[in-house]
Amino acid sequence: MPKKEESAAEAIRVFPLAALRKECRRLYDISASTFDGATAGLRPDKEYTVEEVKNAIEKWQGRKV
């Protein structure tokens, strides 16, 4: 019988930045242009968790203008 418990490492899913951008309204309640600004410093060829991008967005939104 297979184990029903998953380790924390197995439960974390990563996505290409473009996939997260496509769903940015649903995931983060922000526009695509806001997503682009907030993630400008992230590498587009790397994969990220939803939480990693959320943290980048919150950090960007907290910057002084």
C-alpha cells in the first residue's frame, strides 16, 4: 500500500515564469503589466514557485517611488 504522506520537497511545484504570468490575475490579483514590472529582475528561463514570485511582487510593491 503506498504512503499517503508527501514530503514537503515533493509537494512544492515550480512553474516557468511565463506560465505564472499567464495566470497572474488569478494567482496574485494583479495585471500582466504589474507582473512584468515586479518580475523584471527574475530570470525568464528559470522556474519558480507561486510563493517565490508572490514574495518578489510584494517586495516590488513595497518599494518607494
